[in-house]
Amino acid sequence: MDRSQFELLAPGGDLESIKAAIVAGADAIYCGLDRFNARNRAENLSLENLNEVIEVAHQHDCKIFLTLNIIILENEIPAITRLLKELVSTKVDGVIVQDIGLAYILKHHFPELDVHASTQLNTHNEGQILFMNKLGVSRVNLSRELNITEIKRLAQFGLNHNVLMEVFVHGSYCIGFSGLCYMSSARNGASGNRGRCSQPCRDQYQTTDVGSDYPLNMKDNSAFGDLKELADAGVYSLKVEGRIKKAHYVYTVVDNWRKQIDAYCEGSDLLTDTSELYTVFNRDFSDGYLQGEISRNMYINHPRDNASRHFVKIYGVTAEADIKKVQQDLFDKKTDIMRMVEEKTKNLMSDVQSSPAISLKAGGVDTIPKLTPHVAQDDNARLSVLISNKADIEKVESDNVDCYFELPNALAYSLKEMVDVFQSNSTLIPWFPAVLIDKDYDAAVEFIDEVKPKLIVTNNMGIGYLAAEKGVAWIAGPQFNTVNSYALKCLKEEFNCSGAFISNEITRLQMRRIVRPDEFQLLHSIYHPNGLLTSRQCLFQQTSGCKKMKINKGCLPRCEKHTSIINFNESSYIIDKQKGSHNTLYGNNHFYNPNVVEELPELFTGFMVDLRDIETMTKANAPKEELVAMFNDLISHKENAKQALDSNIIGTVNNQYIKGL
């Protein structure tokens, strides 16, 4: 084996961590500037020292990738364009992005920059890889929830399309699919899609029925013993998480992985000693997703550093004096690591020549073309309604309402049933979920081929790519996280998209600057259960309980449960599992935003209400057919329509529209 088969990709949250990664043997480092990256809590770099960092890294055969992996607001487009203009004059090895509007700008105006797809894009099927590839992306970071078999399928597909696969191999697990978590955003406006996640999943909650105080808290990911399987799968980049971790952590993890990769490439036995990995910060380790063993063993009832607990358990000590001795020894080891890293890195930057100021004339474009505002039309907006129960079809179907019917995540299990539903109800519009993995993605392909829908709505980019290739009109759903005009331009021009939902994370002021393309639908959801995260994990094992130790093949299609958790700020969350769907965490109340209809009448061509049977504390006194009529009156600007809705819908929230991003 050759070392060039792999890239060991390390985190660089500050200059000291970057230096530690270099001396530990990283092949590449991902780091951010003080803006536009998904780790605002990291110290990050300034433009002034970026060139020096790149120079010293290149002297040690190490690449530097810059993280621009957040969604970009409309008013930030000029600033990020100026930044890209500056980056073109550097020797940065690539940029990592989440926002498809930014990817479009890079493709068309800054093709010199190599582009990687962030984990925030939640890539888990072939269609998504093709979507990214069309935007010029050379590699994608795959969803952390995938197992080895699923990774291998995508890695081999990627190799056939010149797209490399990147997999997280060490560091924090998120409880929810990346990019689809709005928990922190809904709670305090600190969106994970803007790099400001306040980690409410790590909070303490009132003790659950099964005795857990931290029911959403997962162990850390470690694939240290899985290198051979990752190699056999065809994975190229092995990524360590940790841009808010300190230099001694980065050095220790990267150094251990460097030795593991070298042992594999030299044909030696893989290392099994993980004591150094347990010495630095950890929440204990699991490779449950990678091995397809999604179980309660992936949780830990403590969110902070597990190192001392680990060694107390390993040494089997119980006396207080012995425990303190273990803790002191651990402290001393960490101190020794810090001193050693400081010694190894102290002269690293000394030989680097002071880099000239970054030139603004070295490449790229000075400005990108200004988009022409859409000419307002007098046409009334159209109402759409989302349902998932066949019994509701007759209640909401009418000539002046578009009826979306949600397809399940476990589409392979219920494909025939779903095909029958749509073939029997030709006016229904399929609504594809954000997550369609492996056979469920295959089932989505088969569904489109059999039903031949005239229009679909999809929250999965892979299905959008598929629809465009098959000539099916499609609308990008709310979980595309669309917040700027260039994302809309990208969708229309690159993928023949017919329309898109604007994200529910942004305010009226952040929406009103968005330019809607001509002959393009722009929609907004104004009433829905407030989905905060979607998880491949079982959220009931640590809350209300489940007899099964781990998720099996029947859980996704058959399980149907409902419970709630309460944190110590008295905020409660609802956990809901519908048959065929992944576990979802919802806010305590429905989101309800009638104000946007009056405040932005010229921007939107349609508004959606979500009437799926998701139980929250919100109470709707009127039956569904009457609610539909009331919402139709609202968007038609009929007198007293809002008052009628307000009196029939009790207990709602609207904080994301107020706080924004």
C-alpha cells in the first residue's frame, strides 16, 4: 500500500492547533477565517496570517483547506465575493462549502479554487454526488450515519465520476443529520447552519423514564480499528473532527492516526492501543454507525470529558485516594503532551518569510453580476398543503390547493403502496424527505419511473438531480436551507428547478433582499410542526425506553412512538417516530407565521401549511378542511382571515422569523 492512497485530514481551529497537526504528520488541515465558517467558537485565522500558514504547511507537504461551510445570507454576497477574490491570490488548496449559491459563484466566477462539499450537505446517495459534481465539487464529506457497506457503494460510485470521498473517523458525533438540525436555531437563533450551534443536545434534561439525564448525548466517533475496511471501501480522506479542541488534542489524535495509517501501508498489524486517544478529551468512543450497530451503547450519560472515568474504570479503583491518584497521573500526562507539542512547534513558523499582503488583482472577478429584481405580478399566491395520511386526501384536495403527500424514508419497504396511492390520485404531488439512503434511494428512482409525476417537491438534492435528468419539474423543499438569490439562480440554471422554499430560519428583513428568478416559484411554509432534528439513532432508548438493544431492519418501517423530554430551562421537546420515518425531534409548539403573507406579498408565489398528524401542544380547533379554507382566505387577503385563524390555532411559536440568522 502507498501512503498516497489516503489523506489524513486534521482540524485547525487556531494557529497552535494547525502547527500541532503539521508536526504530527497531517496530510491536510481544514481551518476557517473569522467569518463564513461553521465553527464560530474556534479562534480561527485572519487573512493576514493565512499566507504564512499555507507556506509552512506546504513546506511540510501538508495542504490547507479553508472552511466557508455555512449558508450565506443575501447581504453577505458582496463580502464573500471579495474574500474569494483575495483567496484566488493565495496558494490555498481548496475551499469547503455548504451553500449551493456559493458553489454556483465558485463554479462560474472563481473556477481556480478547488471545491469540497461540507458534511453540512448531508451527502448519502449517488444523486447527491452527481448534484455536487455538476457544481464542480471534487470531493464530498459523507454523512456520519453511514455504515461501511453504504460508504463503499458511494466511494466506488464517486471514483467513477472523479469525486473523492471523505469520512469522519474521529471526534464528536451529532445526534441529528448534519445540515438538518435547527434545534439551536429555534432555541436562541444560534444556527448550526451558521456555525453557531449552542449544542442543546448535550444539555441535561429531567431524568427520563429509563434514568438518563442526557438523553440526546452521544459518545464520540472513533474508527481507529476500522482502517482496513475504510481502505477496502475506497475512502480517500480520513477526517478528524475538532476545530474547537486544543493543540495537544489535535497532536495526539493526528499522531495516533498517522501511525495507524503508516502501519497499514507498511503491511504491519494495525495498532490496538487506544490509551493515548483516551488520555485527551473524549466522551468514550463508538464506531456504531460505521459498523451498522446503531444501539443504546452509542449513548453516554455525561457530556464532558470522559478521560478520568475511563482510566478509573480500566484500573478498577474505587477508593477516593486511588481515584485522585489516577486523576493526577492523567493531568500529568496531559501536561507532558502540552509541553512536548509546544517544544515541537515553537520554531515552526520562524523560517517562514513574511508574506506580502494579499493582492486584490491577482485573479478572479472584481464583482459578480448584480441580479435583476423580479418584476412583481398581480397574480395571487397559491396555497399548498402537506399531508402524509391517505385519509386526509379527500379533506384537502381542491382545484385551488396543491396537495403534497409525504413519502417515507423507508421507501423501499412501502414502494408498492406509495405507487398505488399516487396512481390512484393523479393530482397528488410527491414530497420527498431529506434522507434517502441506499435501497430507499433506489426505491425513489423506481418510484419516479413508475409514477411519472409531472411535479415533485424534494428535500434531497439527489432526487432534484434525478428529476432534472428525467425531465420532471421539481421544487426544492425547505430543508435545502435556501437563503440567497444565487442559490435560486443555481437551482434554476444548473438543475432546471421550477421553484424553491425559502428557509424558515430567516427573518423578513433577510428575506426581502432575495431576488426571485423570472418564471420561478418561491414558497414559504407558514404553519408546520417545528422539526428540529432528524436522527438515524433511536431517540426512545434513552427516553421512554425500548426493549430492543439496537435498531434492526424493522424499526424504520414499522415503529411508531411518541414521547417528550424537558430540560432545566423548562423547554420541552417532542420526540416523534412515524412508521417509515426516522426519529424526529420537534419543538413543543407548531410554527405559525401569517405575518409574512402581508409583509412580503410580492416575493412569494405560494405558501404551505403542514397538516401531517404530528402531535404537539398546539391545538387546532377547526377540522383540517376548514383550516385549509381559512388559510386560503389568508393568502387571498380576505378581511378578518388572520383573526379567524388566530382564534382557531392555539399555542404557536414564531421566534425564528423574529430572530433570524
